[in-house]
Amino acid sequence: MVSFIDDHRVDYGVEPICKRLPIAPSTYHEHKARELDPDRCSKRSTRDRHLKAEIKRVWEENFEVYGARKVWCQLKRECFVVARCTVERLMRELGLRARGPKNCWTTIADDPLPGLLIS
């Protein structure tokens, strides 16, 4: 919604657009102020921004195969205090997933010999 307002604010102005959309002008202006000054963001969003960088680093260092549980364990080993559900949420936001097969078969069974009865 903010990008739509940015695209059309020159033609119509912020307040008239906000009257038509379900967003208050003060919300739009606060969003723009936070883009310019990240210190105005909430503590959670500030912490999330730092944790996202660490989560991405851990995930990439481990060949992009770690899931949320292993990333969380690695962060704990590096003395980061973070909940596992937070790591799960941030990995979901970043689009990071464990890579690789979930079920790995190392042996493929032969077909049974003809004439054998398998019960």
C-alpha cells in the first residue's frame, strides 16, 4: 500500500489517497520516517533485522542444509539468546529451508524371485 501511495502521491496527494484506502496518513508518514531512520523501529523489528543476518550467515556457512532446529542450536552455541519459534519465523520470512532429501534410501530391494511366496 505504501508503494502505491508513493507512486500516486504527486498526482493526488497522500491524504486523499489515504481517505480511499484503509490506511491512516499518520501510518504512511511513520512508515516513511522509519525507512529513513531505522532507530525509530520497534525493539522487536530491530532485533529481527540483526537476527536475520545471523540466521542467514549460519544457514549459508552450513551449505544451506540446516533447518530451523539446527540453526537455532548453532546460534545457541554462539551465545545468541533466541527462541526456536523466532528462528522458525525469521527463516520463513527469509524463505530459507533445509535442503536435501527427507527420506534417503541407500538400498533398493530386488524383485522377489519367481515362485517364492511372500506372506
